[in-house]
Amino acid sequence: MNQIENTLTSLEVAEMVGKNHKEVLRDIRKIIEQSGQRKVALTYFQEDTYEDVQGKSQPMYRVTKKGCEIFGNRMAGSKGTQFTFGYVERFNQMEDQIKQAQIPTTQRELVQLALSANEETNQRIDVVETKIQEIEENKLITTEDKGTIDSHVRKKVASICREQRLDQQAKSLLFQDLGSSIKRLFNVPNRGRIKDKDFLKALDFVDTWEPSSVTRAQIHQLSLFDETA
């Protein structure tokens, strides 16, 4: 029940028109160049390779029915007519074979068709589930959640300032330190880019945060400065 590819190779075309394969390749390349629509032309003349008798890879094209029509239009006289009849017959044969291959005629083929359909469905479900998981993994916190984190940040800094009787300058240092710590921990440019899955972790981090040794030293220097002022 394998689907038969509805193209002819440029090797087959060369045999049908009685030309050397290199000549056919040259003619096809000229058609592509002169088309002015290379992308479209390459859907009619699809680039591919084959192995020659020496096992070396050689260029060829897979030519669609439309490609054969374009190729045949360039041929005058009886050769063009013969080629047209030839490729039309070949494509008709392939289409008949495809139709026959697609219709299950035995219980075994019906089972195979059902299994194939089930497998394809499962694959699609897997793709959808993977995409959903990716969306969930990368979903950002809402504006409301960001407001909650900001509120916890303000409360944490206010609590430290109240306990240690710190002034406005020290408060600014604490805000800078805590803000930088959050961005480093969650690898974000700002708190609004924190992922939804990290929301609770961010709250816990803020609530248990302690100033860095550098910030503590800076605050200590400020207090010494105030004492000598």
C-alpha cells in the first residue's frame, strides 16, 4: 500500500525523447532559468540525485506531469507529439496504480490501514502535547502576578529597614540588590519576564532573601559616614 510517486525521472524523460541525459539536464536547467519563477519551476522539476553504474552520485530531476507538459511544449514535430502521448500514458498508469494501492481489499489491509491511521493520530497528539508543554514552560507571569512579586519586594525591603533602622539611601541599595538578585536567579531582564512556573519560587526567594555582603558593607559605610557627619 505504498504510495507511488507521481513523477518521472529526467533519465526516463531522456529515454522517452531519445536524447542523452546530459542534454535533457541542460534543457531543464534552461527552462528553469528562463521561467523567471525559479521557486515555481523547481516544483515542476525537482532536483535529486541517482547513483550511476560506478556508484557515484549524479544529478537528475524528478519531473511532474506539469513539468512534462512544459518540457514537451518545447519540442516540435512528431517527437513532441510522441513524448506527449508517452508521458500522459505513464502518468495515467501511475494514477491507476495509486488508486488501486489506496483501496484495501483484504482484512489484513483493513487492519493495516486502521493501525496506520491510529499511529498517525497518536503522532499528531504527541506533537500537540509537546507544543502545549512548550507553551506552558515558556508562559510568563501575568501583570497581577508581577504586582504580587513587587509587593513582596517592597515589604521585604521595608522589613529590613525597619529592623535595622536604615535610611533612604540604604533602602535604595537594598532595592537594587534584591532586584539584581531576582534577575540573575531567573535569568530575566526584568521581573515581568519571570515564567509562570517560577512564580511561587520567586515569592519564596524574595521572602527569604538576605542582602549580599557587598550591600551590607555599603550600608555599613553609610552608617559610619552618618556618625562622623
